[in-house]
Amino acid sequence: MSVLESDFSIAVGEGTVSAAYARPDSPSATVVVAHGAGAGMEHPFLRGFTDGLNSLGIATLRFNFPYREAGRKFPDRPPAAITAWRAAMAAAAKRAADHGDTGPLWAAGKSFGGRMASMAVAEGMEAAGLVYLGYPLHAPGKPDKLRDEHLYGITAPMLFLQGSRDTFATPGLLEDVVGRIGPSAVLQWVDGGDHSFAVAGLKRSAAEVGASLAEPVARFVRASG
């Protein structure tokens, strides 16, 4: 399968951020993917994940948040991150339209990136569905401070892919949240995975780990229409 890849910039506010678009022949959907708080769009995990989706016939767009583009360590506040998300989704929609693609446009993200996607959708950003690669339900050791209030107003399909040893989401708490969201939300555990989906005793590169998540995501996207 041939994949058309291109790097470009997206205007966000008064600046720009880096982005990368990859399109296989006749993609069934497009998934926009945001990075986590500690790494940018070129992290091997994210590249492995998007390469995996491309091999399964899904187009992808990766992008940086403004703080990462500027070389800052601390993530953007939600308003700035949501603005970046809106710009990235618009850029992906334009590229899909330019190629005549009519498949759905999804939003996905690793940890912080997924949480910001959910906040953007809760505030009106259009997306056919959401994929969370390790949703940061709470800070490690602080299960009393949940980041869930905005999730209950989202009606789009949501896939929570979560490592069973992820310290950012106590299993029972996440199961309760997903259950309260309703049938539009699905929780899939990665047995033994931590917040980066690494499994103790299983030697895999970050790219291989990311690629391993592509198949369940592609299956969910297709099943959700």
C-alpha cells in the first residue's frame, strides 16, 4: 500500500505549529493525533501508531501543540490547546476534501493530547469520534481529583485504550466513569501496560508499542461508522 506523506505548518493564533499528514490510497477515515505532555509529534510511539493506522487504510495527521513548537516544557493551558486542536481538525478536513475523501474525521491523542481533544469536542469541536491513548483521569496518587466532568456531555463514540498498570487512571475509577458516560464509550485494557503502554518483561521499542495500538483503534473506528 502506497502512502502519501507531507510535512507542513498550521496557523494557530499568531504563530504556527508543525504537522505531518499521511494518506494511504482511498482511506476509510482520517484520524488526527495529538502528542502527550512530555513529547512532541515526532516521538516514535506516535509515529509507530500513525504508521500502523496508515497500513490499515486510515489517513492520519499529527501536530505539535504551541508550547512544544516553542520548546517550552510546560503544556499549554486548555484554551490554547483547544485552539490548536480546532486548527488541526480544520487542516485535516481540508486535506481530506482536497483528495475527495468522504470518510469520517476522528480525534485521538496520547494522555494530555487526548484529554484536550475531549475538552475541545465538549466545547463544540466537531469529530466523528474520540480515541484516548491512556486517558489521564487523575494525577498519579491523586484519585480524589478526577478530570471527568466534561466527558459526560460528549455523545460521539469514545474508545479508552488504557494500560492496566497506568498510574494516571485507577481501574475501578475509570470503569465507573466510562460506565456513567454510557454505551457510546468503550474501555479496552492493555494487560500489564503502564502509562506508555510498556509491559514489564516484554521488550519492544516505543514505535512497536504505538503500532500495536493501531489495530484496535482501526477496528473501533470502522465499527462506529
